[in-house]
Amino acid sequence: MSSLRVLQLNVDHCREGQGLALQSAREHRADVLILSDMFTPPNNNGRWEFDASRKVAIVATGSYPIQRVWGSTVPGLVAAKVAGIDFISVYAPPSLSPQEYERLLEAVELEASSHSHVVIAGDFNAWHTEWGSRRNNLRGEELLQMVEVLGLSILNNGSAPTFIGRGAARPSVIDVTFATPSLVLHDTWEVLDFARSDHQLIRFETNSPALAARRVKLSQRNRSQQRSPRRDPPINRQHTPCAGRRWKTKQFRENSFLLALKDVNFAEQAVTDADIVEMMTRACDEVMQRANHLSSNPYRDLYSWSPELERLRGICLAARERLRLITDLQERSFVAADHRTAKRNLEKAIRASKRQQIDALIDTAEDNEFGGGYRVVMSTLRGSRVPQEKDPIELGRIVSDLFPNHPPVPWPYVSDVTQGEASVDDVTPRELQDIAHQMATRKAPGLDGIPNAAVKAAIGMYPDVFCRMYQDCLTRGTFPSEWKRQRLVLLSKTGKPPGESSSYRPLSMLDALGKVLEQLILNRLNKHLEDPDSPRLSDAQYGFRRGRSTFSAIQRVVDAGRRAKSFRRTNHRDKRCLMVVALDICNAFNTASWQSIADALRNKGVPSALLNIIGSYFEERKLIYNTSAGPVERHISAGVPQESILGPTLWNVMYDGVLGVELPPGAELIGYADDLVLLAPGTTPAAAAVVAEEAVSAVDRWLREHHLELAHAKTEMTVISSLQQPPEDITITVGGTEVPFSRTLKYLGVRLHYNLSWVPHVKAVIQKATQIVQAVTQLMPNHRGPKTSRCRLLAAVADSTMRYAAPVWHGALTNRECRSLLKRVQRKAAIRVARTFRTVRYETAVLPAGLVPICRAVAEDTRVHSRRGTGVSSSELRKEERQRTIEEWQTTWDADAAADNASRYVRWAHLVIPDVGAWQLRNHGEVTFHLSQVLSGHGFLREYLNKMRFTSSPACPRCPGVVEGVEHVMFECPRFAEVRSELLDGVLPETLEAHMLQSPTNWSNVCEAAKRITSKLQRCWDDECAILAAQAMLEEPANRLDPEAVRCTRNDLRNVARRTQTVRQREEQCGERPSMPSSSPRTSERRANIRARMARLRQRHRQHQQDERRGVEGGDIERGESVYPELASSPNNRQGGLTSAEKAAAVEADVASR
């Protein structure tokens, strides 16, 4: 049956209910889940589409992706296309006014009228007898009128209520479903019980035109193959043949694989490329199992689901069913209490199960810090996996857009170069082994399925066999045909609209053996192109070239901007305005003309042997992609594969022509791969705009001549100048599109400001790094989880994000705001890495964590980059500059501790860790939660607790008159004399670091001593808190301190301290500058009145909150008064055989159950 399974539910804005809905979708093997009044959607999840108000959503829960999305400005409405059907999810809450409801229906009608296969589902809060309601209302009449105009069918079947009732609201049918008549499958719409919502779960099936077309193709293929007749499984559950083969690479063992090659006599029998592939395939079959399914099961249970949750869900459903059947009011109250308890137990169990799964992920981070736990926490940033598009029609359209057809290319196999220049170097075993060593083990294979690990092992054992085969390919100038097939994989871009061709990143999976041959060709081509005596490529190209990087390209643009800013006055000669225009090429790599590549290779004088094999490389290339009807093969006539090794260099050869286009005087182009940036100088912004438009026109002409297209709408422009005000009104015209001035321009991941200010770039980087820190620190709890060394690797992800292109923007460190932003992010990571208290200062947290202060790391990167090319290796440069960083850090560390205003915690941290270099370069030792308290002084110490105003005295309870600080408890207090004699014999604060770094045993002893001491202090503090809480409960209410007043007092004291510190800092900054004049008496009086009014407002707000916490809402029930007095006021008010008093009692019992 070619049908699509759909679930529909009003979640009632419940977190647990939304999770149960997702689990129900998997249990029912639903393809689409339609939600209304949902809790909140996940971030960066391509399976979800929701409206701007985040109230309704359409979730692709099965193996079909969302193909299209139609947005609407009206809240409560979202439309998405799945498997050829346009689903519209709607939520119309009762609070909508008639005008708002009418506007919502108009938006639904406008959306549905433009599509031929539509399903409309949601909670309209509308009553009509046509879909099972007992009566009609105005909303129902309007909704039915819209359905009749659209010609839709009503799927609701029967009168089973979809809303079970809440309080005074009676059960009703307000969740409705409509569909195009051709999609209707009769008797499939049904209402199911749901545990955690006032609404029921709705399940139905619809016809799918896309699945029906697939059924026809599968039937035709089955008849052609003369398969035996049998009952076919559901069409969306059938296994479709896929191109190529795959093995379970986790089973690969190198020794077993080499033995399998020896058994097939690989050294003697493997002569041609076909022989090698066949024998390696047989060896892989011997050591690995074939992978049957290339995609994971979308219907497996949620990660937090368990049999216990299933049992509690059954109890909750049974309790709700009993509550529905009970009519006796007294018994109903008891059953309602049981139902309330069952729901609460289910919610607690769901939260506990999620915590257990998170704990399991944290535990796995110790074995693999970048394993499953890292992928889970980072999925909210990078986006989750979405189902691959399998529809033949949709895929055909996307592939046609991404891989256009070009005219046949007459490849120049006969070269004009001399025969001496036509020879190329022979293949050597050493070269092959170097190539194999550089191959990544976990790369996805091509159609032959042979993993890189197998190729590396085979080349390492039999280099002569491969050497003969590859040398024969180079000599004959032939690229084997089986290695010219590429398997297409479409990756969805995060944040891009689904269904658009530009929303996919096409990757071509190539055979590993073919990649080795590509690398051999590339080595010989680079030797010719990168000849230092006669450069063959433009110096303006920085992409895919050895010794060049994005930093160099960005730095060249920045240097040009600084030259423009160096002219401080207008003399009509100096070109003080530099217009920077970023150009984007549409689908560049897939549309590269082979004719242009051939012409460029000939113009570069490439030897004929390389020309011939590159021509064979392009000849009869095939693209193979999988669809729901089976694999499809498509001939390729343009482009370079984006996963190939040779393709980027061939692109550079072809693209070198655009960098040589004749431009107006002073203008220049800078390229990095397909990214182009145009620098157009001028004496004024208008003059620079004229130069830029002329240069862009020249570039556009060259691109069109070589079958490339400029994306005019994606062009960005800014002007770097010494002008006092930015030229906001300046624009340029590119291909008929007007490009406005922008204050910032993003180029190669760096935001260029019109005034070369790096504050916007730092803020953008900080925002991204903060999200990373918030994600990875979920794997770093205080008492367990990965060790500090592994946590440092997780924190380095955020550090590397902030340090990207640091040599370019290092000047931002002179800005206090930038330094503060960078430190703020690293401090959050350092606190979690070192397991310190959150009150530890930045400098003290970074050192125990083993991190390098971010500002010093940026300066170090800048120094390393500036010294490159001096003949010193990169590792030696980094080692020397790291030593300089530590020396500068040590000087600052000593100065901070010696300052007059240094706190006791800073001096203590310097006392126990005096040598920064020894601590950072140690070879052993992990910082624990207990050791961090000793190193920082922030912990369960009465000195620290008193400072934070948790205790009234800092004195040690055992030693009268002595402050209980970290030095006292670790080295003086008699309570811990036994611990010191056992683990810290003879250790002093001044020798603690040296003692710990002396051996791993000493480090372990100190950690154990810290654990025993701080754990006992924590238990003492917990006992004291329990005693204080018990005493507070026994106090008279009149004498008991108001918690709200205590909190306000503490906040006031904190605010006063912060204001005092801010004033002191401002005084230090101002120095000798005169202070601001005082306000006039009238102004001072007005400000005092405003402050008094605000204080009274805050006091009334606090009083209101206190009244609510004292249980005002429960007072009416205790006094026997109804919370619905209007029901008791009328003696004749009877509904369903109940008097008004009985009705009020029933309502109160129902309210209590919820």
C-alpha cells in the first residue's frame, strides 16, 4: 500500500508530552508528526519546521525528508512538503479574537489553494457536527466554509472526543483533519489514548503520489527480473537496491587482511587495475561483513526510552481511563489523585532517564572525548542529520541544477611541447608509501567500497605490485574507467531552506585506489606549475597551494585597506578610499568547463604525458546516485569532483585566467579557491565605485565566456577609508543588481569593518565560541566525567574558534572590550575544566586548567606566523614562542601576586603554584574538584563561606580565634593531623607544587589528602545547613526571617560592592582628568523622586510574590468555597444532570487532578 502514516497531536505545551509524542511516532512508525501548541522545537534540526511563534510544527519522523517549506507571517501556521504532500499545521487558541481567527483562516486558504495535494491538520478550537461535535459555533461554520471552498474532505471519523476536557471545559472534538480527496484513505483516521496531554493522539494514513510512482517502478523492475510472487512489504519499508558496496569497517584487522591477500596470491596474480580491485574485494569479504543498510533506522526508540517508562505510561493511561468512567463524585476525587500521582511519577521517570543517558554520555567521554557525547552536545550547533532525498523526480531536478551539461570537449591529446618536456617522473615505492601514509583511515569509500585502511595495508606490504600498475597507467596515459565513477552524496546545509538546489553540498565519493593515482598525477603537475624559477600560477591565488593559507589572503586585503587609511587628507591625488567587493560564483566547482581546463593546461606548457592522462581522467566520467527506485547513472560533462585530490589544482589552472583579466588602473583581484575579492581604490567613494563597476564587468565577461556565472545577489561591498563618516549612500551595480554599502564584510571567515575595527569580528567569534563552550561543558561535571587532560581538548574547540586568523586581527587586543570578551568565554571553559567554583577569577582558573590565556595565545600565534619562512621548522617555532609566552605569563603572575591590592586568594594561588612553566609542561597529574579547592582557596571553607555571606564567622570551629582558610585546614588544623601525617608529611605551601610534580605518587597523595579534607568540610557544611534549616522551621513565624528579605538584602550588599568597585576603577582610569560637574538641586530632586517611585513599585511586586507563595490559591478550597462562584450562584443551572453545586464540586475535583 503506497501510503504515508501521519500522527497528529496537541501537546498542551508540555515538555514531557512532546517527548512522548516523538516516541509514539516511532512506535507507530509514522512518517510525519503534526504538532500544535508544542513546548519548544530543537535547534538546527532539519526534520522540524515550525512557525515564528514556535507553537506549531511539522516533523519528518520517518525516512522522508522535508522537501519544501512555505513560510507565513501569521502565527500558528506552518506548511511543509513531505513525500509529495503539502502538510499544513494550524493552531487557533481560544484567546484569538474573531478578526485574528478570520485572518488565520485566510492565510490557511491562501496556502492550501496553491497546492494540489494538501493535508490540513490542527487544533482549530472550532465545533461543528460535520466532524463529530455536538453543536456548531461561529468558528466551526467559518472553518467548514473554508474547507468547502478548497474542496477538501473531512477525515474525522466518529464522535470520539479529541479533547478530553479540562476544568469547566467538557470533552469535545476540536482537533480536525482535512485532505485532498485523492489522498483520502477511508477508515484509517482514529483516536488513540495519550498519556500526557488533555488532547488525544490522532493517527491516519494518506495516499502519496510520490510513493505511488515508486510502486509502479518497483513493480516494473520486479516483473523484468521475474521474481516469485509474494506479498510485498509496505512501500516505504521496502529495501531499495543501492549502488556500490560497503563493509563494516570496524571489523577490519590489518593482519587478517594481509593474510587474505597472501591466500589469493596477490603478489603474482595482481597485474592490472581490475585484478587488484577483484583480489582486494575478495580479501575484504574474508575479514569483514557486508553492510546491508546504509542508513540508520529512523524508528528506533528515543535515547531515553526504557521499559520502566513504558510501564509508567500504561499506569497513567489506565488511571485516566478510570477517571473518565467514574461518575461518583467522592470516588472521582480519589481516582483523580491517583491520576495526578501517575502523571507526576511518569514525568519524574522521564527526567531521571534523560539524566541517566546524559551521565552515560559523560562516562563515554573519558574513553573518547570526541565520540558520541561530543557529537550529541554539538548537534545543536552543527545541525542534526536529516533523511536523504530519495524521490527520483526531486533528485533529478537537484542533480540537473548542480551538474549542468556542457558541450563535448575536443581534448588536446597531441601536445605542442617537445618530447623532452613530455616525460614525467617514474613512480617509486617510496612515493607510494608516503601517499598511503597520508591517507585518512576513516574516509568514506567510493563505489568499490574498499576502505582506505585496506589500501594503506596493501601498499605497505606490496609496493612493487602497485608501482608497476600505476606506472603503466602513466605510461599509457589512461585513467581506469572503474575509477572514474563517483557516488553522489548530498549534504544539507544548516539553516538553508530545504528543497533548493543551493541548499545541498554535493560530495563525490571516489575509490581509494583512484585517489592514489590522482595524487601521483598531482605531484607531477605541481612540480611543473610551482616551479620557483618560472611561476606558472598567479600570485593572487591563495587556495589549494602549498605554503599559502587564508591568513595570507586576508592579510593582503587588510594591508591594502591600511594603505588607503594612511592618507589623512584629500588632495585629489591620494587614493584614500578602497572599495572591497566580495564576489561569489554560482556552483563553481561543478560547472568548471573542461574546455577551459584543457586550454589552460596547454597554455601552461604541461607535458603531454600529463595532458593525456588528465584527458582520460575527464573522459566518460559518470555520476551515480541512489533513489527510491534504485540507482541512477548520469554522464558528467563539466566540473571537478569536490572530494577528489586532483580537482582543486585543475580548478586553479582554469581559474588562473580570471586573475589575469585586464582591470582598471589600481584595481586588483585576490582569489582563494573560487572566492574572489576585488580591491578598487579611488580618491572618493564615488570614484572607487566607478572603478569597481568597471572591474566587476570585466570579471563577469570572463566568467560567462568560460561557462561560469556570477551570483549578483550575493555580492557584498564595503569601503575602507580615512573618512570620518562611512559612505552609507554609496552603491554599485552588478549585473543589474544594486549592491549597497555594508559596514562589515565577511571574507574567508573574518569580518572586515569599514574602519578596520576588529570589534565586530571579535563579537561574532565570541558568540560562536560561547555556544561551543555551553555545549562541551555539559560533559564536564565536577565529580566525574573525563579527566582534565581530555577536558582541555574539548575546551580547545572553543579556543581554536576564537584564535582563527589571529595574526590578522591581533590588533584587537589593544581594545579593552575585546580582551574582556575573549577572557569571559575562556573563563567559563577553564572553570569547568579545572572543576573550580564559579567565583574564581580568570587568571586563577586558567592556570590549574592547563590552558593558555587567550590573549597570550593570540599573540603567540601572531609571532609564529610572522617568523614563518625563516628556515625554522613549525614545531621549533611553536616551541620557542611557547617558552616566550610562559616567561611573559610568569612575569604577570608574579606581579599580580605582589600588587598591593592583590586579594588573599591571588596570593595563595601564587604561593602554591609559583612556577607557571613547570606546571604547564608537567608530564603527569590531573586536577580534581577537591584539588582545585586547595589551589584556588575557593571551597567549603568558613573563610570563603563567610566572604560569600553564608556564615556569620570565618573562625575554625576547632581552633578558636583562627580563620578557617585553606592553609589552616591543609597544614595546621589538628582535625586533619592524621591525614597530613599519612599523605602530606613535611609538605609546606611553598613546596606543594614541587612536591606534586616530583612524581605521580606524590600528586596522587596530595589529591587524596585534598579529597579527604574538603569532603569532610563539605559534610560539616551540609550538617550545619540542615541544623539551621531545622531551627528556622521551629522559630515563630513572627521571628522567622523572610527569605525574600534576606535575598534582597544580599543583592543590595552585592550591588553596593559592585558600584564601589566600579567607581574605584573609573577613578583609576580617569587619573588626573577633572570630574563631571554635580547636578543641579532640581535635577537631584527629580532623580530622587524617580528612585523612590521605583522602590515602591518593586516593594509592591515583592509583596505580590510573597502572597502567591503563601498559598492564596488554596485558601478558597480550604474554606469550602468554589473557585467558580458563577456556577453556584444560579440554582437552576444544571448540565448533564448535575446541580450547580455538584458541578462546582466536580470541577474542583478535576482541577485538583491536574
